[in-house]
Amino acid sequence: MKVLDIALKDLTRSFRSASALVFMFVLPLMVTGLFYFMFGFTARSGGFSLPRVKVAIANLDEGGPKFQASTKNIPGSLQADTMGELVTGVLQSEEVADLLEVSLVPDASAAHAAVDSEAAQVAIIIPEDFSRQFADLNGQAVIELYQDPTLTIGPGIVKAIMSRFMDSMSGVLIALDVALDQDGSEDYRLAGQVVQEYLEFSLVDAEDPAEALLDVRLPQGSKESESLLVQIVGPIMGGMMIMYAFYTGTTTAQSLLREEEELTLPRLFTTPTPQSIILSGKFLHVFLTALVQVSTLLLAAHLIFGIEWGDSASVALAGLGIVITASSAGIFINSMIKSTKQGGVIFGGLLTITGMIGMISVFTTNSPGSADLTGTVSLLVPQGWAVRGLLQAMDGEPLIAVLVNFLVLMTWSAVFFLVGVWRFNRRYV
């Protein structure tokens, strides 16, 4: 009971400090609030929307004897006799009307001119031989995208839609290859029948045929009513919480150095209470402080910003991993320094740098080209694993995945705690 008494006494003292309360609770919520209101929205408004991308399409496709497809199941009951008509029809469908504002132009020059004059942000030029090349198993079907070089979001949306569409249609080529190989015939009139049957079969069972081609969906575990703003702010709040939890763990453990300099700790060691009990109470104080901080921030962020952290078991496991790792890291760092004067410099530099590295994955979640590399870099520090576990819970990943990440954090914590305790025991023997 003496361990708990010491921990609760120090805990009460910590929460009587106004500066500590601001640092633990106000700053993480304030930083997140800045991001939240930076976008100009309110919680749960669902008001985040992108301006429609203006797209000019020059469909020059002349079709060909190897490709003739009437695809009654294409969105809007489009009758497409060429691949160019199929692409144009999908981009003009209602399913992407909230994203794209499509206009048709007669030729490539007009498409380029539309972008150059800023009448369109992106131009899509479908060449004359697009259908022939697509139906030819040895051909190469290419679509030209011409964009305003000063823009990134709009052209990126168009590229993503076109990539998804062409990836879906690549199944047609596979079907053609298999059908012609099995038939043993070079009669390419069969190609049109194969394309027709493939498209009808692949789209007929879909509730919305456009989804079979475009597959626009929310991240796992998110709710349709959840605004995009909340999806953006959630990981940011999680990263801020983890960064400040490590600050709290370290500054709370610094009380050992402060009491040592004030000579209150040596006097405490002269009492009948064993040194191991006293140190255990001090270490428990660090853990309880971080536990209160993380628990409060999780609840406050949910109530203030409407953030859904995910399944309760996964969130609890991720949160516990954050608390234990932040506490043990604080004990370890303080065991390596000799005075509080050294601590200020080391805390500010070390925790800021490692915290920023750990948060890299928060800002690269939707950047496929760099997510793998930066995600790996973030795992070089314990904050990165803590962020990863929380994001797994938010994305609705299986509990086993969160558990594996938790075990990695426990490995970090065990090393930090054992080394820290060993060094403190040596110091006070």
C-alpha cells in the first residue's frame, strides 16, 4: 500500500500544477483545434468538399474490327461501341459528377487550348487507335493526360480515377487472351463477344455498376456519416496525444531528479520505508499520470471533435501501449542524465525530433508513393509504433494486428524500464 500512497501523493501534486495541466491537456487539444478550424468546418458537419475538377475530353477513337461492344450494364445504360465512348461515358456518369465537370472538345488542340486558357484543369485525349490497340493483345492502349502544371489535387483525382478504371478494364484483355487461346482461332469477331460477355458478367451482379469500375469507398472502420474533416483530424489528434504523452512521461519522471537536487529524496531514503518501495511509488506515479492524460484526451477528442477511435478493445490496447511506453521512456531518459539543467535541453530536442519522426505516418497515410518508406522510418522510434497501433484501431484492423503492435511496444518498454530502474538503483545505492 505504501507504493500506492507515494504514487497518489505525487499524482495529486502533479495535477495541482496549472502549467502541467496546460501542457498535458490544453496544448494537445489546442494544436488539434488549430488544424480542425483551419479547414473552416464544424464537428460532424460533413461539410468538407473538393471543388469539381474541370476536364476537357477529346475522344478521337475510331473503334475497329477487333473491338465492338454494346455494354448495356455500363452506368447510365451507355451504349459504347468503342473504348473511347466507354471511358467518356464513365467520366460523365452521375457517380463521379460530384468530382468531375466534363466537357467534350473536337480534337487534341482544343483540349490543350482549354487547359492553357484555364477553362479546364485537365485534358484527356483518347487517340484514334485506342480501341484497336486495346483489343490487340500485343498492342499498347495509351491515353494522354494534359494538365495545368500549377495544380496537384485536381489532376491527381483524375489520374486516380483513370488508373482505377484502366486497372478494372485490364481484366478484359485477360479474358480475350484466354478465350482466343482456347478457341485456337484468329477470327477477331470473337473479341467483341468476349468483351460484351465479360463486361455484362462483371457488372450485372453489382448494385451500382459504376462502383465495379471506380470503387470509391471510405476507409475500413469509418462510418458513412463521418465527415472527411474528422477522418483527417483524428490521426492528427492521435499523433499530438502521443507526442505530449511522451513529454508527460519524461517530465513527470524528472521529479526524481528535482527531489534529488532539493534533497527531499535522500531524506526520504532515510525513513524505514525501503528504497525499492519508494522508487516503485515514484515509477507508478509516472504511469498513472500518463494514464490519466491519455484517457482524458481520448474522451475529450471524441466529445469535442467527434473523433471515432474504433473498437473499444483495440483502442484500449493501443492506449495502454502508449501509456506504458511513454512512462518507461521517461524513466529511461531521466536515468541517463545527471541534473534537471541537462534535462531541459535533452527533453526539448530529443522528444521533439523523435515525436516528429513518429508522426510521419500520420501525414503520409494517403500518399501511396511515399507511405511505405516514411512508415518504415517512423518505426525507428517508439512513438512511431504507438502511432501505428492507434491508426490500426481507427482503421478497424483486426484485434490481432493491434496486439502484435502492442507486443512490440512492450519490448521497447521492457528495455527502457529495466535499464532505467537499474541505473536509478545504482545511483541511489
